[in-house]
Amino acid sequence: MDSSLSVSTTMLTCSSKLHHYPPRSFRFLTFSLPIFRKLGICPKFLSKSPNLTVRSSSSITAKPSWEFQKKGSGKEQDNKLRALREIFTRPGVNVDAYIIPSQDAHQSEFIAECYMRRAYISGFTGSAGTAVVTKDKAALWTDGRYFLQAEKQLNSSWDLMRAGNMGVPTPSQWVNTVLAPGCRIGIDPFLFSSDAAKEFKEDISKGNHELVFLYDFNLVDEIWKESRPNPPKEPIRLHDLKYAGVNVSSKLSCLRSELRNAGASAIVISMLDEIAWLLNLRGNDIRHSPVMYAYLVVEIDGAKLFVDDTKVTPEVMEHLTNAGIELRAYESILSEIESLAAKGANLWLDTSSVNAAIVNAYESACYKYPWDSAKSRKKRTANLDSNGQSGGPCAVYRSSPVSLSKAVKNDAELEGMRNCHLRDAAALAQFWAWLEDEIQRDVVLTEVEVADKLLEFRSHQDGFLDTSFDTISGSGANGAIIHYKPESDSCSTVDGKKLFLLDSGGQYIDGTTDITRTVHFGEPSAREKECFTRVLQGHIALDQAVFPENTPGFVLDAFARSSLWKVGLDYRHGTGHGVGAALNVHEGPHSISFRFGNITPLLTGMIVSNEPGYYEDHHFGIRIENLLYVKEEDTPNRFGGIGYLGFEKLTFVPIQTKLVDISLLSVAEVEWLNSYHLQVWEKVSPLLDGSARQWLWNNTQPITKL
């Protein structure tokens, strides 16, 4: 590997630095990523520190496409655009364009309804996308998962930009093209990470444009007004220690050790799943994600949670008090950041996730306090007193140490994930037995009705709380919409003569699931069987992969695509994402993707999805998804003195053999499928009876290659 892409990994316990850890040990993890911008690997601003993690490797490089775009009257959307543009000329605003991202102030993928500003202004409801509105144009960028959905939902006032297609502008390039030089581009600084805002500012400066932070109000909120949903008020709950595995005091102690080692005296944590994990709390502010809206500031000698205190029950208050955590109003975070600078705190900032408003508030406050000299400024982090304080405030720019520690599951978290996956598998067996019977009896079912029935089966399982995302229930052509969400007023019926793709998951008290299966209720065509089999071959190849320690996920991505590549096929999404333990279904910092900007190594205890697919637009979609966790492999050799890793399965649900073209499979691949189905039967059948148990038996029978 090129030396510029090498990964140096350091894993820190509270007392020592180690090279390897068994899954049961708790630690905070940081690593150095020497990434060079000139290689075009990562668009983030890394000049401040070599220790920044690429949290998301998805690109916003885009290409407009109108070939399939569905145009409608969209009078309501046009009125919204008109109202938004009227605000551009207000005193104190005075902008020529406004950028509306998908995220909330915490860079969340899934957000509360009251923060779905991009969906409100554009009509596009996918979870990823960026809208740019000028005085006479509107454009929306989204990635390949949502192309077909966006084509259906955007009206003629919007230009759809297909991110990832070659040869067309990014949002900043587009702005530089469509606006005359010297324009003002407005953003809500709470909705952009500091890195994203700085990158955008640099890019539009090439067109002589100015980036304007509009702190006082969000322009979309101004036109949303009374119809905007209220902020969530659901109570926070404790996450039991038997599922968390490590108590809050131990986690905070290790974090404070990290602060001292880095020369920081405080850290601001804004990612909601990091706060929930660190404090062993769970919330219900966002559908599918058991998190609460909050910020957390941890200092050497204390901690403050910025949250709506009406959500804090007496039990949670006692839990926080025992951990030495004080409550503060959610809205007071900026004043606290300024206070930290005032007392000379060196603040650890993950600029890839902390919003631009917070980072700008700290950096601005730092200039209010004297520095000894430029030389002493560089030495601040090495000259701290016993409380981690320096002679003046100085930022420590590094990736959050919580992110990687959360991703490496301890024994209790892995046990919870194993257990909930078996209960989830039982629910799915009951569901598939029911659905096959209904289809065979020619019962007409919509995609929504099928998704609702699956929810019913899951809800009967112990510890079930919610789905982990909106169920993707796609029949025929709808299966080709990678993140399709059926709506009751527009969805299709499940056609027994077409492929049916079901991607679903559950949030349980002890874990989180995510599984996709593709089935055919009739006789699949030879084309469908070949495509399915090649997807299965990629799934098997990744499942069986063995790789050296410190291998980043992108190295493994080709394993899952190779069989498709052999016949000129591919898919427009990553192969694997991290999954939280009773937390977010999408979790970083690791992934398995063709986007090689993310060089986070896969570590023992990490959970990742294995979900290759293939999609023929307007015809069908195929995806096979299991969750895996990374484990140590006992290889006969240890070349270079390093260890090797592999995967262990968490998901145990049959893969439909009717769709398999056995002639394409090797003997080893047939053995893998038969072995997997034997495990499914042995693990899940004790949880079933009646027709569901019979369905499981029928669908786990071995196949033979003649």
C-alpha cells in the first residue's frame, strides 16, 4: 500500500497503550490517518490535525438527469420556494442563495420531523440530500440510493442532481456557475459540520462568493411557521448495565484519560448516539433511533448535559447525578462554549461532526483572550496544569474518541446483539410463512400492509421497541428504488409473479437488527436467477473473507462485487455499514464501500452489514443482507507478526434457494449455503412452532450441485 495511505492505529486503555485487544476489554480508541488532499481521497479539512476520521465517505459529486424525472404541477412546493426567496432580501439576511442540508444540528442521518427542512422545502423525503435555492433556480443533490425516489417526488421547479455520476458540478461548483461573482450564500451554521462549512466556503471563494452564517433563525422555519411539528418531548430512559457492559463512571474515566493524553481539558460531544452510548441512556426523540437531542461537555473534573430537562425522569436524574453530570438547558450550549474559552480550556473538537456554530463560537472566543506568543500557542497542549488547564484557550482538533470506542462492541453488547437477532429471526420466519400462504391463496396485499404485518410479528417478540428504519417493502420495479418507502396512497400490491425485496430491522432493548431478503413467489426468470446468484456469490465471498489487522473496509468491497463485475454489473451503494448495539442502525466510523476515503480499520468487535445487491431500474431489485461482527481468526501463519481477522454471522434467516442458479455456484459456495441453513435451523427452530417451524424446515433444506 502507498505510504500516504498507511494507517497507524493506537488503542488506549485508561492505563496503557496496547496493540491488540480481546473483544471484552473496554477502551477508547484513536488513530492517525495521514491523508493527503492531493490524492483526492477525502474532501475534509485535515490541515489542523492528522487525527481526523472520515465519518462518512459518501460524495456529493453529482450529475443532473432529466431522462426519467416525473414533472408535476407542485403548486404547494412552488409557493414554498417563492416564500423562501422573499426572505432573501430581508435586512439582516441579504443573501442570493440558501443551502438546505438534510441534517439536524448533530449531523444525524435520521432526524425528528421538526428538523426535516429539506424534505419540507423540496418534497423529497429521502434521508440524504442537499437542496440549493437561488433567486431563480432550485437544485437537489442525492446519491444513487434515492435517484428513482427523487425523480418521483421532485416537481418541475427542481433540477435533480445525481450525485456520483461523472462530469457534472458539485453544489459549490454549481453555485459558482449559476451565480454572478460577488454573491452571498447563506447557511444555518448549526446544520453544517465545521469541516463541511469551511470546505464550502473555500470552494465558493473561487467564484468570489461569500459564505454567510445566519445564526438568528433558519429561513425554512420562517415559512414553515405554525404547521411545523413540535420538538420531541419523549422521556429519556436508562440503558441497563447488563446490556451496556460498562458503567458510565468507567467510560468517563477513560475519556478523561484521553483528554489528558491529547492535551485537552474539555471535549464537546454532539453526535447523539455517542452521547447515548457514553451515558448509558436511550431516548425516543427520533423515529427508529433510540437517542435524545442533547450536547455533552466533559471536562477533567466534571460534565454537563445540555438537554430539555422535561425529558429527564427522576430515575435518570439520579443516574446522572451519581456520575457527576450536571444538567443545562439545550439552548445554552454556545454560551457554555464561550465560557470554556474564557477560563482557558483547551477544547477537543471533532470538526467532522461538531457544527460550525459551536466551532466558530469557540474559535472566536479564543481571540478575546491574550496569547503569550505564537511560539507559546503551539506549546499550549503540552503545558497543562493538573486540571488540564493552560495559560490560554486552544482547540485540539481530533476525531471523537467516543466514535471508535462505541463501534467496538464489548461482550455484553455482542451477547445482546446475538440474542435479539435470534428473536428477530423467529419473527421473520413467522412473517414469511404467513406471507407465502397469503400469496398462494391469491390474497391481495399492498406493500404497506405487508410491512405493517411484519411490524406486528416483531412487536410480539420480547424486548421489541421499534423498527430500526422505515421498512423497504418493494415489489417488482419498486425493489429497484434502493431506499424505497411505500406509502399507503401510492404503493403497489405484492405481485406473486415478480421479485419482492424486503429490507427491515428492529430496535430491541438489547440490540439492533437490519436484514434484507429478496424472494420470488412464482417462477423466477433465468435473468433474475443469474443476477440473484451473483449477488449471493458476493455475499458469500465477503462473509468468508480473512484479512490482516488494520485493514480498512474499502479493501474488502471488491470481494462482494467481483461476481457481478465479471458480467459487467454493479450496484450504486456501499456494501456494508456499521450498526450500533441498541443504537443507530447506521453507525461509523467504519464501513465497507468502494469510496476509499474512509480508511478506518476494521477492528475486533465491530459490527458491519454485508449487503451486496443488483438493481435494474424500473424492473426489479435484489439485495441480500446479513449483519456480521469482526472476530480474530486462528490462521496457521502470521505473516509479519500480525494477526488476521474474519467475520461471524449475527443474522440467521433463510436465503431463498429457488432463486439460486446452482450451476453458477462452486462446490464451496454450495457448502457455505447448506452450512448456513443448518445453523439457521439449529438456532431458530427452538423458538418456533406450527406453520412457522415447518416453513423454516422447508427453507433450510440442503441443495445439491450435480
